[in-house]
Amino acid sequence: MTIKFFLNDKGNPAGKLADAELLFSGGPLNGLKLVGFGVWERKGGGRNVTFPARSYSVNGERRTFSLLRPIVEVTAQEKLRDLILEAFKEYEAELAGAA
């Protein structure tokens, strides 16, 4: 699996650093990608990753449905979040080295 980033150079929305997608190589997902991840700067410091979701309305109330959810292990998302954040740190280092 490869993680590809697209920097948010427009600054909208504020705090969003980049969009990310997972590119699969090998196995049954070979040749597919999963899009909709976002890398965000937290107001108090640190970073967060949001996962793909769909929004919908019920009685005028806006809700979201997460597209990537854990089956059993609740911490499964944390592992992927950490992997994406580490890859983004490496991506930023590569950009800084190229400048």
C-alpha cells in the first residue's frame, strides 16, 4: 500500500494540510485506491487524520456515515491514522529537502 498526498495550498478550509489516498498494490484490492482522507492541523497543536465519510440528512439534521469502520478491534483506525501521519511527516521532509 502506498499513501499519496495532495497539499491544500489554497488554505480552505483553515487547518487542512492535505488530502490523502491509499493506493493498493497486491491482493484483492490491487490497482484500486481509497480516497477521502484528510490531514489536519489541530488548533492546540498536533495533527489529526479524518476518514472517508458520507453526509446525509434526517429530519433536517445533518449526520455523517463513516465509510471505513473497525470490524472488531476499535483501535484499528488508530493504527491507520498513525501510518498516514508518519507518511505525511516523511512527505513533508522530502518536500523540504527538495526546496
